Amino acid sequence: MTMSTIQADIEARLAESEPKVEVLLAEVIRGSTVRLFIDHPDGVSLELCERVTKQLVELRETYALEVTSPLGVAFAPQGTRALNLAFDVTPAELITAIVTEAGVLEAPYEESIRRALS
């Protein structure tokens, strides 16, 4: 699935259940992980992220290679279906900015978060 295809698929899945969610970017990284950036007029909360994740169960199964073959080492037969609950967790080293209603927060995060909250 290409980046534009996966983004279109996610947008279609969310259109009815979460119509106010805007998919800013959906991309496949390392061939087995989906990185998803969303926005919402009322802000993005943990509850919203959980609701969105629950709408993408099939996608989480499709991109379960990190569960069945971490670091390329197969722990299960090829084609085994698995649920990748870490689907929406991005490793810290891949985060370059955090977009909030207070603006774009960039490293060093302690300083930018402090400024945003003051």
C-alpha cells in the first residue's frame, strides 16, 4: 500500500465514525509501521487517538510485522495475523515537532512546552 493509498484508506475508514478528524499525514515507515498524524477542531486528546485507533483494527493487523517479525527475525509463520497495539506509537527519535493549539513545539521540548504553557 503506498502512502497516498494508505492515507485515502484511513480517511475513508474514519469518514463516517469520526468526520471531524483530519488526516494530516499517513505514511508507511520501514515497510511495517504506519505513522499517522491527525487533527481535530476541538484538539487531539488521548481519547480521540484511542477512538481513531479502534476504527483501524484491520490496518493494525495488516501492519503487524513488527509483532511477528521484529527486526526481521520471524517469530511466527509468514502470513500469521497479529494485532499491533503499538500501531500509533512513534519512537521518540522520529519526532521532530509536536503540533498543538498553542503552536508548533520543537526540541528542546522542555523549553518549548514551558513557553507554550506560560
